[in-house]
Amino acid sequence: MDQKDQWCFGCGKENPIGLQLEFIEKDESYMTTFVPRPEHQGYDGIMHGGLVSTILDEVMARYIHKKGFNAVTARLDVRFRQPTPIGKKLTAIARITGKRGNMYEVVGEIMLPDGTITAQGKATIAVLEDEKT
């Protein structure tokens, strides 16, 4: 990760209030895990939907970044399938589903340890430069 990105809310190690997510690439997918704490809730015992969306955005956009491109989210759609509980290990997975010009289509999901999907996302990620970073 570039030093200037160390304050990223999703993955920055210097951000004391950030999520400090770490990622791995495996089998044509990109993933991270996270255990939400009480400070991440909206309603009692349920993770705030904005933070669920943040994790999906982070795993999907960072996948394109991992491929070496300077890229940003152009569009993000999230479907909340059921409440995401506090205190359970979440796994977020992203997969690239297409590319048109400088735009990548990526899908993602957040799963509980038993495989239950709590949220799904679809993003359009725009590459800002033709060359890899």
C-alpha cells in the first residue's frame, strides 16, 4: 500500500478509527475478514448499513487496485439480504465480472461463518489512468 493511503478509512493502518482491513487474493477473487464491534452498530446488535457498504466498496475497489491500477468507485449498488450481526466474523469476497473500456464491473458479498450472505454489492470501478500504477 502506498504511504499516502495509510489514512484510508477501510484499509489504512495509520487511521486509529478505521477498519484496518487486510486482503488476500485467492482463486480469481479478493477477500477480507472483519469482526464488527459494538461501535460499528446501527440498531442494537446489527452492523450499520453504511459500514456494510464500506466493506463491500473496499473489497471491490481494492481488487482493481491490487491488479495495479489507479482506480475509484464510479457506482456502488448494495442489496441488504438480512441484518449483519455484531460480533460474528464476516468474510467479504469480490470477483471481477467484466470490463468495458476503462470500467470494471465487480460483484461482492458479505458472508457469515455458516455461509449465510447478509449483503451483496455490485460496483463499477473506473481506472483513472491507462497505465498501471
